[in-house]
Amino acid sequence: MEQHRTSQPQGRRRPQTPTTPPVAPPGALVEGAAVYRVTGRAGRAPGRARVERAPVAGGPVRAPGRPAGRRPVPPVVLALRRLPSPRLTGLGAGLFASAVMLALGLLDQLLLDGSPAVYGLLFLPVSALTALWVRTADLVTAPIGVPIAFAVGVVPIAGGTGGLGGQAMAVVTALAVHAGWLYGGTLVAGLIASVRKVRDMGRRHQRAAAAAAAAAAAAGRRPAA
């Protein structure tokens, strides 16, 4: 009799799905793990195609329109940039400072019974704003108009009696006693005006150098007759 051979069934192996390499987009150059895309613009000379690096999946994505390596602007600087930045003439800056200091002097007299320390502290930011808001052509007027504004605002807190002469003597006395605040505000205005003047001169020098370089480049490209 024939005996059928019996064999134990062996474990079947599952077919392995072949791994396909990442497909590069058309017109791309593959170099290691990076993919470079070759692009060309209409009107570009042949043979001068531009090579751009394509974004890698899972890699960091850079926001469009933002240059690489540029730090974000702090929120404090953004808030300062949103502040109004008027450009006052020399006369306008002087009137602004005088009006503000007179109003502050009246408020100081009504609320704090004419406190010289509070008036002097408020004089410093007013001096800074006056020097910041005056236009560039009238920067020299900022350190001149600020002491006049201090004298105008000190009238309500001087406390003079006995008519016009007594009031004038009280103002002169107040200016002499509180000369430190007067000199401090004038120094602040002078420093800010000087910094603005130096920066304006630097910008003018850069514009002049750029114009000279552009003129030289245009002269170099001009065909000789």
C-alpha cells in the first residue's frame, strides 16, 4: 500500500511591502537627505536657473516674509512706536510746553497746595516730549523754550502777594530756589535734541553716500562714445 507522506505545515511568511524612497518633485535635485528644487523665471537667461531648497517634511517651517535670524521686536518697543509722534515747529513746541506746565502748575496748586517737588518731577517728562516732538529743523529751540515753560508754570505755585511786583519777586525766588529742576529739564531736552541732530546728520551722510554710489554705478554702465 502506498503511504502518503505527511509533512507539518511550515509557517507562512507575510510578504513585505517594499519601502519606496521619497519621490522628489519634478525638476528637483536630491543630495543626501535634502531636496533642492530648480526653478526658472520667464525672461531669465538660459543656464542661469535658480536652485532653491525645498522644505523637508517634519522640519522647521519659517514664516513667509520674515528674514532668517531676525529677532522679534519687544512689545514695549511696539507700544512706544504706536504713540503719537507729531512734528511741532519751534514756536509750537514752546507754546505746547508752556501750556502744559501752566496747567500742571494750576493742578499742583489746587490738589497739592503748590508742591515744588511734584512740579519739578512733572517738568522732566514735559521737557523730554518737547524735545522729541519738535521737528528736526527747529531742534535748537527745544532747550530754549523749556526754561520759559518752567517759568510760566511756576507762577501759580510761587505764592507771591502785593501786586505785580510782589508776584514777580516770588517767581524769581522760586526759579532760584528750584533751579535744580530747571537745569535738569533743560539738560534732558538738550541731550535728546543733540541725539536727534546726530542721527539726522548720519542719515543725511548715508543718503549722500548712496546717491554718489548710484551715480558712479550709472556712469560705469554707460557705454563709452
